[in-house]
Amino acid sequence: MQRVVLCITGASGVIYGFRLLEVLTNLGYFVDLVVSSNAKIVLKEEHGKDLPEVLKNIKNYELHGERNLLSSLASGSRLVKYKGVYIVPCSTSTLACIANGVNQNLIHRIGETALKERVPLVLLVREMPYSKVHLENMLKLTEAGVIVMPASPAFYHKPKSIEDMVNFVVGKLLDALRIEHNLFKRWRE
Ligand SMILES: Cc1cc2nc3c(=O)[nH]c(=O)nc-3n(C[C@H](O)[C@H](O)[C@H](O)COP(=O)(O)O)c2cc1C
């Protein structure tokens, strides 16, 4: 079973991360999951739910503690076995830490390890508007080979619901790692 790392941080739009988890596990991937404490706060704010409730129907995942620097995911020799690492959504704080080599938790360490081992790293950065600092951090990581994506759904596929809009963004995340899916209709399809 192929493995993917998924980190969920405390930016608005944690629904993108949890939907990605659901889709990846349904597609047969095993997901190593890290959820920051701030993501849990946003989950409660935006959806009125706690983490166990959101995870109760998900199979084929392992939850790693945000503070557990002894996790296998912190090690380059383990991370190279993964198809890739997603940070979805990625707060500007986590973006800044990874762009500047600062490790304050397991998510930052995973970002750093993915960078040094050239493991595909995809960040869905969510903030509006962006400051010069945000843009510089995104450029720095893009130049280092990271795929930086904005949480911006399109409208050409004529979404009818929030779910359709979320699925579009999640589909684009899967495209980034060349994972096949049918989450949205492609242009002129
Ligand atoms: C309801 C709520 C929404 C937030 N939305 C964003 C956001 O969209 N983008 C962002 O960068 N930070 C946002 N924040 C602030 C982050 O949670 C904060 O910077 C935090 O330190 C991020 O920590 P983490 O990256 O370890 O999860 C939000 C906070 C709350 C409580």
C-alpha cells in the first residue's frame, strides 16, 4: 500500500485537509496524519467538531502527535519511502517556519525533511491578502521545488455546493502528485 503524509494546520479551510484524507484513503493510500493543535481549534470553530468525530469513519491512517519528534516521519530515511507530503491547509506561520528552516513541531520537521530529501511537498497556503513576507516565503519554497497552491476553487466546472468547490481544490491537490481521480470535470471534458 502506498503511503502519503498529510499535515493539517490551523488555517481556515481545514475541510480541505479532512476531505483529502477521506479521498486518499478511499483511493487505497495509507495516510500518516499530523493535525496541529491550532487546526483542532479551527475545526471546532468552522465545523463545531472535534478530531475523533471527524476521524471515526476513516480507515488506513495513523495519527502522529504534533509534538512527537520521535515519530518515524521526522527521519529522512523513512520519509523517502512516501509518495509525497501534503500540508493542507498550510498556515502562513507553518509556511514561514518551513521556508526559513525553523523547527518548532513535527510538521515543520517533516517539511524540512521533505525538502532535504527531495520528497514531493505540496502546500495549500490559505490567507487573504498576502503580505510581501508571505509571497517571499512562497517564492523561496517554489524555487526549492515545493508545489505551492492557493486554496482557490474555480467556477468553470459549475459548482452547485460547497462540497463541489472543496472537491475541485482537493482534485487539484491530487493532480499535483499525479494521483488519478474523478473529483471534478476537466476543462471541455
Ligand atoms: C478561526 C481561525 C482561522 C484562521 N485562519 C487562518 C488562515 O486562513 N491562514 C493563516 O495563515 N492563519 C489562520 N489562522 C491563524 C493560525 O491558526 C495561527 O497562525 C497559528 O499559529 C497556526 O499554527 P499552525 O501552523 O501550527 O497550525 C486562523 C486562526 C483561527 C482561530
